[in-house]
Amino acid sequence: MVLILLILVPLLAGIFSMALKGAAKGLALLSSVTTVGVSALISMTAYEGGFIEWGMPWIPQLGASVSLLADGMASMLCLLTGIVMSVIVITNWNKEVENDNRYYGLMLLSQAGITGVFLASDALLFYFFWELALIPVYFLCSRWGGERRIAVTFKFFIYTFVGSLMLLAGLIYLSLQNQGADAFAMDNIIRAGKSLPASEQQWMFWLIFIAFAIKMPIFPFHTWQPDAYEQSPTPVTIILSALMVKMGLFAVLRWLLPVLPEGVAYWSDFVIWLSVIGIVYASLVAIVQVDIKRLIAYSSIAHMGLMSAAAFAGTNIGTHGLAVQMFNHGINIAGMWVIVSMVEQRWGTRNMRELGGMASTAPKMAIALVIISLANIALPLTNGFIGEFMLFNGLFSSASAYSTTFMVIAGLGIILGAVYTLNMIQRTAYGEAVAMKKEGDLTANEYLGLAIIIALIIILGVYPKPLLDLTSGFAMMP
């Protein structure tokens, strides 16, 4: 029963927030902190391979049920969701938002949908939450976004909606292979997928994979992402990049690799090629950006490319590293966006040509920028290092004939990532100081939010064992 709380708490809080003006921000914080506590308790149970299940009938005529499963990876991602939502609310505590009751209400509804995706062990329920997570984000972007928000949000919606329809068609096809009750149950969907002939699995692979590839996103399904990240309000950008992209990676591990093994084996090299091309492409584009938000957006595409490549490498260490890195990347990218929001608020611009001297005008913010940026490029002793090392190890040790080539191309991402990250630090934190439009270093709430991020970066960088143990049960390939 405790699993349903992770969904009900943000769902009910989001509904009440819309009705209660003036209390939305406090309700959002209370809800987010509560989900962190519940997720932590579930993670203790799921530690080192354990899991929790809960279910009840839903639509018996279709063979669908409300079935939830929290293993190590799912509980970790639920914990990440709670932490990120808490940091969003804390760091934006002193910022006014028009119609804040609807704003925070929609964010909480999105959290409920994202959490449901991570917990669902019924394919139709998984699809229900997949869509529930998207709808509030669409309204958040179109209502509180930038000048080009309507066109950008429309493109984002079309991309994801088309992918979702393909996913639904694939899940229905798989359910029709099952006889009797529980046609959409995870075990039965896996059994149905494995029973398909290799030729069917090969075309079914794309029917399901494209929805996940769009959500991650990987090259060439990424074109909606930079504009959507740029035009969305920064808290919504955090939800998109720290949480929603993890839905795609998680879905690959949960609903693609075990369901269509022969289709995955046939197309894995092709997907890895797309992924590593995306790493280099996104990194090169990031180098020439002057808008910090777009730079970080392309950086995220490069990181997703590496994680996608490791997912299809077919190795235990690569899969384990992916589970670990999903958490670490979520923490690091959330921290990057928080810093961007602070820069834009104080200097009134995201253009690096118009920035400089943060180290002298806002030294605490500059320290946070340096630590989080270095974690984002996986500097040793930061949380990003261990996961990225495991990803490269898994990619290099894959059975593919191109494993060495994949490793070399993906390795270029490390060099290019250091180039655009260090350049961004230099142009933003150092050089000639630019006058601030709104004076002041970190406020108390911003200090608290960044302290949470930096503490996780350092603790998990020095001592990653708890996170490694929590996700160890999912390291075994199906």
C-alpha cells in the first residue's frame, strides 16, 4: 500500500493546489518532502535486490490492473523525483509566479505521472502514466514559457504524441498475444514478446523504441529538445531534463530489452551508432553556443547518447552503470539549471558574451557553478565519475564487432565536454565583472537547495556504494 502513496500524495496535492490560492507553494514543498521520505523507506526495502509489489483490479475486461513494482532502480528513480521536486520548490521559494496555484498544481500532477511510470508493472497502466506525465508539462510550457513557447510546445507535443501512439499500438499488439486475464501484466507482456518470431520482433522494436528515443532524446529524434528547454520556464526545464528523459531510459530497460530480445540484438549496433554520433554532434554544437541554456541542453543530449549506447551494449556492467548514472545525471543537471535560473535572474541574460566576473560579484554562486559543472563532466571524486566509468566499460566490453570504434567515438565526448564546460565556467565566473541588475549572492533558500545538490555530488562521488548496492539487483540482463 505504501507504493500508492508515492502517486497519490503529489496527485492529491496537485489537485488541492489548484483550488487553494496562496497555499500552493507550501503544499508543493510538503508533498515533495513527503515523497522523499516514502521513497527512502522503500529504497531501504529494495536495497540489494529486494522489491515491493502492490496491485488491485482495474479494467478486467481488458486484462489490465493497477500493478505497482518497486525494485532497486524504480525506488531510486522515485527518490530522485522527490529530491528534484523538493529542490525546485526550495530554490524558487522567494520567486513570484503568476497563478502559482495552477503552476505548482500542474508540476505536482506531472510528478505523479512520472512516479507512476517508474512504478507501473502493467503495460496499460504504464502507458496511462506515460501520458499523464506529458499533459501537465505541455500546459506549463505553453502558459509560462518564453516568446516562442506556442510553436515550440506544439512541436514537442507532436513528437511525443506520435511516439506515444506507436507505443500504444505495440503494447496492444503484444497484449493480444496473451490469452485470458492479465493480458497487460509485465510478465505476460515479456512472455508474449519473446514468443514472437525474430522477423516480427525486428519491426516491433521500432514501434516501441521510437517513443522512448523521442523522450530521451537521442539523435536524430532530439530536434524538439533544445528549443523546448530554452523556451520552458527553468523549473519545467528541470523536470524535462532531470526526470522525464529518465522515463525513456527506464522504459528501455524495463519494457524493451526484456520484451523483444531478438529485435534488440538485431538493431543494437544501429542504435549504438545513432547514440555515439549524437554524442559528438551534440558536443560540437554545444561548443559554439553562447546561450547557457542551449549549451546545457546539447550537453544533456550528449549524456543521453552515452547512456543509450550502454543500454544496448548488452553487458551487466553497462546496465548497472546506466541505472547509477540516471540518478547522478538527474542530480547534476538539476543543479546546472538552478544555477542558470539564478544567473538569468541577477544579470538579466543567459548570453555568455554579456556575462563575467561571477567569482567576484557572487562568489558562493561561482563555487556552486564550478562544483556542479565539474560533476557534470564526471570529474573523479564527483558523483558523475563512477557511473560514466561503468558506462564506458560496458560499451567497450560489448560483444559487438564495433565495440572499440564505439568506445573511441564516445570517448571524444569526454574531451569535447571538457572544452564547452570549462569555456562556460571561464566566460561566466571569471574575467571582467559585469554589473548585476539584481544585486546579491545566494539567498538562504537557494543556498539550501544547492547544498542538497552539492552534498549528493560529493558524498556519492567519494562513497558510491549505497547507490551501487541499491541498483545491483537490476544489473542482471534479461
